[in-house]
Amino acid sequence: MSIRFIIAGESQCQLFAQACLVADYLAQNLPNIRYDTIQKPVLEWKPWLCKINMKNNWHHCSSPLIWKELLMKGSKPYYIGSATQFWDYCYSYYKLETFITCDKLRELIPNIEQFKQEIEIETKALKCGEVHEEIESNITVPKNNFVVCISGAEMNIVKHLILNLLEMIVEEKNISEIYIYDIKNSKSYMKYIERELSCFKNNHKTVKYAEKIGFALTHADLLIVLDHAPYDDEDSIGFWLHANRRIMENLAHMINPCAPSSMKILFPNIGPSCYNATVLANAMIRIPKWNIVVATSDLGMEMAPVAAEIAEVPHRNMFCPPVWGFVGINHLIDIRTTIHRYNSFDPYSRFLKVQDSTLKIGSLKPQLRTMEYLMAFDESLWIKVAERKVGYFCLF
């Protein structure tokens, strides 16, 4: 069955041009794929988009707008979304990751006619096998040395984080290079960290300061995001979230042209991490959402020892409490549904008949249970956690 993609957008929109490139690549390599473009001047785009939304009962707000039609042109439209949703669609159905190089993506220009000339250049490169050989080598050769990029490296925790990363070895795999970058351009502090950790060069591990994050992202396998706007008591929650949103959108503009689609992104629990991860995921067009991870286990770990003491459960048999909601804004540490390992005794029938038997009287069966039944009538958990925090800060 033939599928026709309709890509509509502003003439000066970079995402519109990139979506056209992707659709053209699909049309050249898949026999049942066709595409049409609707290019509107900037002043005509909003009125046209309003009309198409009213006609199809859609609620699309930005450029480009992409939908598909089956069988023939003018049939029933099926809404896909913007460039991000179109990219997810191509990956889900066709396993298409990228055929656009970083240099080319930076040089994208708003005129679609000039983009067609770029397609011809890319097609010749594909025929020569240059791009295919590079992609196949990246897939077939297993990597043992990984590159990490840390954004927002001005924070005090970064030295401790880098030391642990450089010491980390899993079987034959290790981290060979770490790039540090900070948008505030605190060059002297970055150079200081680079000098302090230069001792690892003897083990073929290096820490490098990247003045521009684009080069570091091109080679990175993992991006650790420490960027965030700290909360000020004098500001409102809305102002704080808006400041974090601007930081994440600026970071996405740097990630989109340079980072490979296989790169993983990690958010430690700093600032409104879940909110920042959501904003970044929506703003990126190449990296799938499932490559983003938010680490929040430290929130539950601060109260796990107190819960183990109240429930009289060995701490080693407890899992970390789940955390729900947006961490840093309205999160909930669900201590009552925390899982713990419990050994239940299952007696044999002889145990009920013979009291003094020297044989085995039963077996222990491990089970996983929630801690709710052990803490149902206890209300002192949060009080004890607060007292422990106060005692910890009094030490300093």
C-alpha cells in the first residue's frame, strides 16, 4: 500500500527543510513512499495553519505540520505531528536514524530549492559508499572505550563525579575520555579541573575542557546534564521553571546539529530534573526519548535506613523507594510500596505429624512484598527523617 507524506511549513523554517530531506531519502529508498511539500511564506503560515486545523479538527501550533495519506493524493489525512514526531515515526516504522552529517546540518539553509542540491551531493556520497561504510563500521565493531560529556561542569560535584567515572571499569569496557563544558565559560576553573585530573593520562584516560560543546557531542556516547537554574525563594515557581526551560531549549539547539542519535543522556537529581528532561526530550529531533534517564534514587535512600529501622527489616533486603511526579517540584517518595525481600517458611507434611524428626522439616521460599503492612500504623517516619537531617547539618 502506497503512503504519501505531506510536509507543510514556513519557507524559512530549518525543521521543515530537514523533514523534506528525510522524506526525500525515504522516497528514494522505499518503493511505496511518496511525499509532497506545502511551502508557505512566513506571513501566510499562521492563517493557513489555522484553516487546516479547523478543517481537520487538529491543534497544531508550529512549523512544520506533517500528515500522511494512504493510496492516493487527497484521501483522508492522518495526523503525524511536528518534526520530532515525524522522526520518531521514521525510526519506529523504518528504523531510520540519520543520514545527515553534522557539518551539513549546521549549514542547513531555509530555501528548499537549495536543499534539493544538497540532496544530490548526499546521494553521490551514499553511492560512493562513504557514509555506508562509516555507519556499518560503527554498528559492527563493538566499543570498549566510551566518551562522556558533562555539561554544566562548574558545579562543585563535578570533580567527585569525574573521579568515579574514570575509575569505573565493567569487564573490558571503560571510559577513555571525558569532556567538560560550561555555558558560563568559566574557562579558568575548567582548566584547573583538567590539570588536576591529568594524572589519568597514563592509563589512557583523559579529561579535556571543551570550549565549544559541538565537538564534544560529536564523539560522546553519554551526556550528563548538570545545567539548571537554582531556585530562589524570592521568585515564583513559574519564573523558576521558565528559566530552566530556556536553559534546556538552548541545550537542545546545541545537541540537535552535532550529537549522534545513539547518545544517551543522564540527568542527576539536581534542580527540577524530571521537568528539564521532559523539556529537552520535546525539543530534540534526533535522539529518541527512551535514551534519556533521570536518576532520582538519592531521594528515597535518605529515608530508607529509617524505614528499615521502623519496619525491623534488614537494610540489605530493601529496594530503593519509588519516586513519583516531577522531582524538585511536586514529587512523592512512596515508602509504603517499597519492595523488600522476605523468606517465608513452607513446612513439610512430616513437620505436622512428627515433632522430633531429624530430617528437614521444611524449606524457605524467597518472596517480594511491599512494606505497607509493616508500617501501616506508624506515623513517625517523616519526623525521624527530619530529625536525622537536622542532626547531620548540626555537625557542620
